Amino acid sequence: MKKIEVICIDMFQTLVNIYSRKEFIWKRILKEEYTKEIEEKYSNLVDKKIIEKFHEDGDKNNFQNLKTIFLEKFTEVFQELKLNANFKQF
């Protein structure tokens, strides 16, 4: 019998509800600068610039994997927010 390996990308949050983890995620990113107001502001920006635009901005003629797409989008958002992040480690 062949061994099958699977990578699951939970785009529709059927396995993990990322919205229930917003506070945890933003506290790790912002550290001592974290506030609930900043979390909401930044989360809304991520939703607007990344989640909602995901399907609109796709290049229908050239395949791009999810890592490439999200790396580009999150880099743009973090630059706009003037947040430092080392996305190259991913």
C-alpha cells in the first residue's frame, strides 16, 4: 500500500477559527504595545487588505501558491502598519 502525505490548508477555517485566536496572535506580534483597540484596527486591516482581496487580486494566467500570495500580502500590510516582521523565515 502507498503512503499518502497530506498538507491541509484551512482557507475556510473549518478546522481552526483564527478569529477566536486574534488576541493571542496580535499579542505575540505587538508585545508590550498591544491594546484591544489596536488589535481590532489591525485585524480589520488584515481582513480588508488580505482576506477580502484574496480572490480579487489573483492572477488568473499564472499560478501562485498560497505561501507566495500571503507572504506578499502580509508584507504589504506590515509595512503599512510600520511593524517589523521577518517573513523570510517562512
